[in-house]
Amino acid sequence: MSWRTSKGGQSTALWPTRLVIALLIASLPSGGHAADQPVPSPDQGQAPVDPITDYFLHWYDRVDAAYASQPHWMTPITTVTPRLEQEYRYDQQQQFLQNGAEINNYFAGKGLELIPTETNEVLINVPGFQQRLPEGSKVKPATGFADGNFVTVKQRLLSANEENGNYILSAFMGFQAPTGITAFTNRPAWIVTPTLAGGIGWGDFDVQGTIGYTLPTDYRNHPGNTLLTSVTFQYHLFDVFWPEFALNNTQWTSGPRAGRNQLLIGPGIMFGRFKIYDHIKLNFGIAYQVAVVPDHHITSPLTPLFNHGWVLSARMTF
């Protein structure tokens, strides 16, 4: 048997081997450069999470970060706290007026409080539902909703937890809508209330306070401007007890009560935080208020707005 060679002297019998090698090379990705191809990541096939879904998925990360970077005091009963708090709050008030009448206020302008960012809080409040009872006085009875403090936006400016200074400073803006019935409204005036709030603590003792000024958008119903100041002294005792003493002053700078002021003082106590599940905790308390300024009864218009009263407060933080 003879071997035939090609013109160049190479054996033609090698062509099957060359064909097999060529087919193998052709079957490799990109002509045999598989090592140069990127290795797909394990998550390459998963759809990306849209920004809105991602925002709500990390809601509690922001809430926890907000709590960790501020003092852990209890929210007082009659002073708006400078702290950020996420909760649903229900208050109920019973007020006894100098003229003998009585007012019961359900909801008392409290409601849902949310922490959308690490330094912001939004309060969406329920208008107070009020019941005015003559109780032997000449005041006409009335029942219905008062004007609604429907939204307040709070911005935390400075804060440090107990390990880093134990203080806080915040600013907020409240908006009251003239939605109440005739007996309990400042219609047609909306009222905007800018407020500065702060607090400082030493161990188990803290002081929280606010100062704000009401700005009516209309003066036809004589709502007047008021300077509002509030201070609460609070102590933390035996883990779940938060006794407090509060002072709340209203100074009228215009309107029918211009030049007058009323000062309410009184004790209170909060109980909490009782854990129910995960972030959900229960707090509740009671406070008493009595007017000490003015020291006499002024009837026209009625000053102080009430002589003494009780406040019940319940909150579900989450």
C-alpha cells in the first residue's frame, strides 16, 4: 500500500485529523475564546426592585436609625415632643369652664404619626369631636367637630442620644383647617403655626419644651394671634413610670383677648413602653390641668378658656 503525498510533501492522510480539530474549534464560543467571556452573576436574571418598593421595604431601617440617634424619653401629655415618634395616638379631654359649662373633647386633634425619613415626622391628625354641656349655665349646648389640625410636619435639626449628649432640637409647622361646626370654628381662617421645640436630659430626668406662634389667614372671625409656650419636666422611674409636671401658657397678642394670657399647670404620669410585638408598644397616661393665670374670672370673652380639666392619652407605637 502506498502513501500519496501532496505537492508540498505533506501527507494527505492527515486531513481527517485536521477536520476533527477544526470542528471542535468551531464548536467553542467565539472561536475558542471561552476563557475571555464574562461569567454571569447569580442575580443577573432577577428583575431590579423599583425605587418605591425599595423605599417601603426599608421603612423600618429609617425608623430604627431615627430612634437610635435621639433621646429615648417618653412623649409628654400636654407638650408636643421634639422627638420623632411613629405611633397612633388618641387623647380625650374633659374641661370645666368658669361659666359652669363643661366640654368633652374626643380625639383632641391627635392621630397618626409617621417617620418617612431619619430626620422627619408627619402628623396626620383627627379633628377633635367636642360636646359642650350647659350644666346649669346659660351656654347653649353644642356637639360636633372642631377645626382640624389636619397635618403637622416636623424637622429634627440637632439630636444626640443618651450616650452622646442627651439633647434634641426640632422645628415644625402645623396647619389647621376651618372645618368645624359654627360653635367650634374660626371659619374662614386657616391657622398656620410655626414652632420650635427642644429638650435636654440628665440621667433619668429631662425637660422638653416648645414655643410657637399662630398665624391666621383671615381675621373676620377675630381668632387673634397667640404666642404658645409649653414646658414639661419629666422623670423616668422603675422602667415603666414617667411622672411629669407641665406648664402651658397662651399669650394673646391680638384679637378680642389681646394683652391677656392664661397659664395652665398640673401633674401627669405616663406608663410604658409595654411591648406587644416587635415594634408595637403600648403607652398610656393621665394628666390634670388647672388655670392659675388670670387669677380671676373674665367673662367677655371667657378667659381662661377653662378653669380645670383632665386629659387621658393612649398611644400605640409601631
